[in-house]
Amino acid sequence: MAQSNGTDVRLMKGNEALAEAALRAGMQAYFGYPITPQSEVMEYLTMHAPEHPGVVILQAESELAAINMVYGAAGAGARVMISSSSPGISLMQEGLSYMTSAQLPALVVNVQRGGPGLGTIQPSQGDYFQAVKGGGHGDYRLIVLAPASVQEMVDFVFDAFRLTEKYRNPAMILADGALGQMMEKVALPPVGSLPRSAAPWATVGKPATRERNIVTSLFIQPERMEQINLQLQAKYRTLEKEEVRCEQLQMEDADFALVAFGLTSRICQKAMELARQKGIRVGLIRPITLYPFPSAVIRKAAGQVEAFVTVEMNAGQMVEDVRLAVDGTRPVHFTGRMGGMIPTPEEILAKIEAVVAEPSLQHA
Amino acid sequence: MKEPDVIEGMEVVYRKPQTLTATPMHYCPGCSHGVVHKILMEVVDEMGIQDKTVGVAPVGCSVFAYDYMNVDMQEAAHGRASAVATGIRRVLPDTYVFAYQGDGDLAAIGTGETVHTVNRGENILMVFINNGIYGMTGGQMAPTSLLGMKTSTSPYGREAAVNGYPLRITELLAQLPGAYYVTRQSVHTTAAVRKCKKAIEASFRYQTEKRGTCFIEVVANCPSGWKMTPNEANDWLEKNMFPYYPIGDIKAPKQ
Ligand SMILES: Cc1ncc(C[n+]2csc(CCOP(=O)(O)OP(=O)(O)O)c2C)c(N)n1
Ligand code: SF4
């Protein structure tokens, strides 16, 4: 259904909505390799590419080749996307390390599945550490956005392209198999709504009027390599200052805070409702940018709530960042499921009730 | 101070190509890399395509190729030059793109990318420097090291039963329909340099026809890795490398 402002409203699967968003966002090239639960991204793109002349969609022989094609295309100044799921993202870590050092923009989508190893094709958040702590070798970060709805699978494509190009650092959309597969109503922005700023550093052929452009991650002199590292760190400090995004629900009167991202944040909303029906005042903090992490919001909440409960579909990864932010001033608990299992609102409620009942929280 | 272009009373009959920078090369004396860099850039100069050329450097001794070649360049991860070149060429379809790789880079760690790049018939030039050894890391065995060849990781000589056979990847690639022009050259004599340059020229021209991948293997020396003087290395090359890696076109377009 087309709206007067050029927006289309449709019922779409997360993976397909993301692919459509990428085309509308002016993506110029996509490289990928099939893997469940995100194969619909490349399927959708190959099907709809003819509607967008000039857009390159290429199925590579591996994720390793694909990420290096992304390196080449991004270095040549194109707006590029790559998508995969956990095992494939592991294969890309070398390339991502090189791309952060060479300061190349690109959008990487991880529709996570349960691991480790070949694991399962069911949804997971087990790649949090890999996504937000670097993942490959060396001191670097990815800009990481965690959608919690099909609408955000669309919106974050635009946000991530904007951020990756502004900071010349790869950005990642960290979704999961459920977000990729579920259908929801989405509003799709019009084509051409995301302008591309110039990339004077790109390798497009050297005219007589400028020095040659070199895209490289090799800085053999340690003094120079340290300078590059300082540049990267300065960029990360700016990101931490300017680009943190976080949603807070019912935190105004909360005595307890749930902290969850992506799909689990939606399950937490239901758990929060159940807890409030029982008279426990629970609020929810949902980090939207996982890197930069909303540490300040959590630190501030520590002055208000009695305890935190972090909920994740993993063994407890983001909880470490919550603990760092809280810095020992309040208890930080964890509950979660692993290996492709999704926690239920009742399980989360049971954890909240156990925390409420802890002797350390019983005031004299 | 700008150097005088011409010494008074003398005529310029030969000069460094404009597309080579003034940076002194770090290659060992007699090494093939420098010669191949020079003829590659001479072709770019003579064809007047500096503003339409993008190169990809490998990981290996020629990792700093972009310090010497005055064209836009990208430095790829070890083995991934042809994937990087694919990415460039796909988004810049009217650009001349070349990837420059050693044997460890192209025929060991990057074999998958190499085979699939050629199989897709990417319209790029792949220059493959086969010196039968890992030069940069200090002379370890390469996939192309000859049987019996002593290297730092085959100190008693390469043994087929342990290390397999020297890989003739160029013959393998020539089988692929995506390969348009596949040739094996060398640069150890003036005549060989001229022939190799012709092959490079032809490959750049073929790129505009968009008919598939051009692949030039250069059977090269590595005096340091082989522990020989440059002259000894060139003799050894003729005697030992050529019988296993015969020079000439393997797949040439019908004229
Ligand atoms: C992933 C990775 N593994 C290993 C290396 C170390 N390494 C650097 S160059 C090289 C081999 C180079 O040999 P070759 O490609 O034959 O080029 P040459 O130096 O002989 O020109 C290796 C193994 C690396 N840089 N990256
Ligand atoms: S080590 Fe070998 S390949 Fe490397 S520069 Fe020296 S001679 Fe050339």
C-alpha cells in the first residue's frame, strides 16, 4: 500500500524486508553465500535486482570470498552489504579486521543461529561477544545495531548505512533467526531517500589531478600503526559520545530493571507486564546500539533500581557489559536460554521473583 | 631539486614509466618482482589508462607494490586478491583491474578464490609470480616448490609422499571456460621481458572486450630464498623450473 510520502506499507518477513530496505537505501552491491536462517536475503535481492538497474548482486563461493569482495567494492566507493548467519560470520572475521583498519564502510548483517559449531538453525544471541568486542584480531569495534522487530530490520538498514559511511567503520545489524523469519507489518521508506556522501579516498582510477588512493591495512612502521590505532580509538570515543541508542520502558517507577536486546526485549515486555500484575515494579532497558553500549543509561538506573536482571539467548554475554556499567553498585542477575531455545515470559518472571525474594534485598 | 629531464646534448631513448613512483624498490638484487612491476606500469603508461586502472596487491614480497605503482590500489588479505579485484571490477565495470599475487598467495591460501574468480570469468588480469618459494616469510616451501627442492620447511627436499606435487595451477585454470587468455612467461632475459610485456598488453586490451579472465604466470626467481646469486638463480630457473613449468601460451584467444 503506497502512502502519499512515498512510503509503502506491507506485510513482510524480516529477511525480505531487510533486503527490500537495502535496495531502497541505494545499496550498490551485495555479496553473500547461502546459510539458514537468512538465505531469503540473497534470494529476494536476486529476484528484485532487475528493478534497480546497475545494482550488483553476486553469490560468492564462500563467506571468505564474499567479505573480500565487499572489501574491494567498498574500497572502490560503493555502498555495499553482506549478510550471513553465525558460522558464516565467523569466516568473515579476518575481512572485518582488515576493513576496520583500512577504514572501509560496509553493512554486515548477522541473522544469528544457535552455536557453537554448526549448531542449530534456531534463533540465538550467542554472537554478542563476537559482534561487540571486535571478533577478529587487533583493537577494533564494529558499530552494532540490534533490531527487535521487522520494522527495525528495515529502519536499521538506513541507520547502519548512514553510520558506516559517516565513520568509515563497518556496521553490523545483529538480528536472529526469529526476526529473520517472522512476518510483521512494515513501512518501507521510498527509494533514494539516503544520499551518499563523496568518497574521495576510494580507488576508482587515479586522475592526473590527485595523488593515487591506496586502500590498505598494512602500516609496517609501529609508530604509524600506533597512529592508525589512535585514530580508530578516537573514532570509537566519538561513537560512544554521539551515537548511543537505547529504549527504556516503564523505568519511571521501576524498582527492578530488565536489560535485554533484540528479540528477548520483546519477551521481556510480556514478563514485565506479568510482574507488574503481581505488584512488582519492573522496567526494561533495551540497548539498541550494542556498540556503542548505553553504559550511562544503565549506570544512571543503578541509582534507582534495587537490582538488574539481564535476559539473553546465550550463556550470559551482554550481562558482562551491564556489570561493567553498574560497577558493583547493584546486583546484576542473568537468565537465558542457549542453543536455539527462546526464554518464555514465565521463565523470566520466575527469575524476577527469585531476585525479589533474595535476602540481600530484604530491607530491615 | 628537480632532476634535469635531459642531459644537455643527449637524447632520451628510454625512461622510467610515469606510473612508477620514485620510491626505491625494496626487492633483493636480481628479483623478478621489480621487473614485472616495471613492465606492468609501462603498459599502463603506453595505453594511457592510469586514470582507469585499479590494482590489487597481495601479501607476499610484493605487499608494497602500491608504493611503486602510481595507480589507485588496494592491499588484500593473504590469498584474497582476486576476490577483492572481483569486488572492484563488479562495481567499476569500465575500469582496468589487475591482481598481482605470489604462489603462496594465489595457489595455496587463495586457491579457492583463484579458481572461482577465473571460473566466473571476471574481466580482470591476474598476474601470478611463481618463484617456487615463500619469499616474504623467509623461504618456506610453496605449493609450487619442485620435488627435491630444499626450503626452510622442506630442509631435506620436497617429498611427494609428504608434501604432494608441485601445483601447476595455471594448466588447471586454463581448463575453465571463464579463462580467456592463459599464458606462462618469464622475465629472466631481455627477450623474455619483451614477450611478457606483450602478454600484459594483450591482457589489458582483452579486458575491454569483457570475454573473461586473463591469467599470466611469470616463472620467477627468488635469489634470496633460493640462496643463489641472481645469475645462478636465472640459470637454475631455466634448468629446473622450465621443464616442469614450460613457457608459452596455454590458452590463447583465436585471432
Ligand atoms: C593469514 C595469513 N597467513 C600467513 C601469513 C604470512 N605470510 C606472509 S607472506 C606469505 C607467503 C608469501 O609467499 P608468496 O605468495 O609465494 O609470495 P613471495 O613472497 O614469494 O613473493 C605468508 C605465509 C599472512 N600474512 N597471513
Ligand atoms: S625474498 Fe625472494 S621474492 Fe622476495 S624480494 Fe627477495 S628475491 Fe624477491
